[in-house]
Amino acid sequence: MSRISNMFFWIPNAITALNLVSGSLAVFFAVDGQLGWASVFILVAAVFDFLDGFAARLLKAYSSIGKELDSLADMVSFGLAPAAIVFTMLEYTLFGINQPIQDIDANWSQWIVLFTSLIIPVAGAFRLAKFNTDDRQSEQFLGMPIPANAIFFASLGLILELGTNLSVQSVILNKYVILAAVFGCSFLMVSELPMFSMKFKNLHLKENAIRFLFLGSTVLMIIFLQVYALPLIIIWYVLLSAITYLAGVK
């Protein structure tokens, strides 16, 4: 392998490393109570996650190391980081403040609620392991992709940080709403529900009708709802995938 070819080989891995760095920063900020910055770095990690795959396809730089590295980075950025956001959200919900874990004065039921956030990385790990060993997911996903899970919880963090609607924020900072989101997203990640991929093989309208519909509706939601659109976009993705599956559309 020439030196130039070897350099091309490592470009996707370097981008994956940036995904991992971004996810690690998201964890640091979430633990410190900075949900806005934590959410931003999860979104940055998602961009790098897209770019490493794009670079690998463009440069034809596929490798077993790259595949494993990608999963390990995703585990941090889209499994652990959203769990850290949820843990801090539950702290605000239960106690009204964010504090070091050793200073938390909680009873046993409150500890159970706080550590429910760990269901997210566990389900995410199963999701990644399933994806890496399942050859049925070349054209579509079976279960919600782990980046979509992370973007959903990151969007809640952004709403809490940037949103001005106190009613929406009070709904988000409701213990039962957070727990329902944790269990719901975790179930979707390990489920067998077929979900469409956003990878375009061509730009033919007939073959990509669902993708164009999703992109168009996403743009409209962002224009009219701004930051409040973000969690709704993930919910719409799940619903549209379910509708597509039940209608037998491919």
C-alpha cells in the first residue's frame, strides 16, 4: 500500500475519532449541568458520524478497524452522552439542582429513577452489536438507529437551554415523561421495526419518495417550530417508518 493510499485509509478513522472526542465532551458538559453544550456536541458527533461513512465510501477506505472504531465512538457519543443528559435532567426534576453524584441526598427510589438513565447505553450497545452482525440491515434499519436516539435527547437539552416556553420545559422536566422517553427510545433501538435509511443511491423521486417527504416535512417543522421541532422530527421519523412498514411501501 502506497503512502498516499495509507493516508486515505486513515481519513475516515480520523473523522471517527472526532466523533468520539465530541461525544466525550458532551458527557463532560452534561455531568457539569451544561445541557446546551452537551447537546451541541452530540449534534456535532452526529455530523462526524455521517462524514466518516461518506469519506469511507468516497475513498473506498473500508476496514475492520474502522467498523469497530465507529461502533465504539457511537457507544460514547450516542449511548453514554444522552444517558448523561438524562441523568442531569432527572436531577433537575427530582432536586431542582445539578450536583456531584457523591453529594446527592436521595432515597432508594430516587436512586432507581436516576440510574434508569443507564438503560440507554445498555440498549444502545445491543443495538450496535445487532447492527454489526445483522446482514438484513444493508437497505434499511431494524430498530431505531442509535444516532436518532441521541439526537432526540439532545434536542430536549437544547429546548431546556434555548427555549422560552415554560410550559414545554415543565413537560420535559417531568419524571414520568423522561422515564417514558427512556423506555420508549430504548425499546425502539432493540426492536425489529423496519426504519428507512436516509442514504440516497440516486435522486429518482419514485425510489426516494419517503426520504423526500421526510426531508421536506423536516424543513417545514424547523422553519415554523425552530428548536421545538427537533424532538418532533425524531418522533415523525419513527411514525413515518411505522406507516411505511404497515402500508408495505419500500
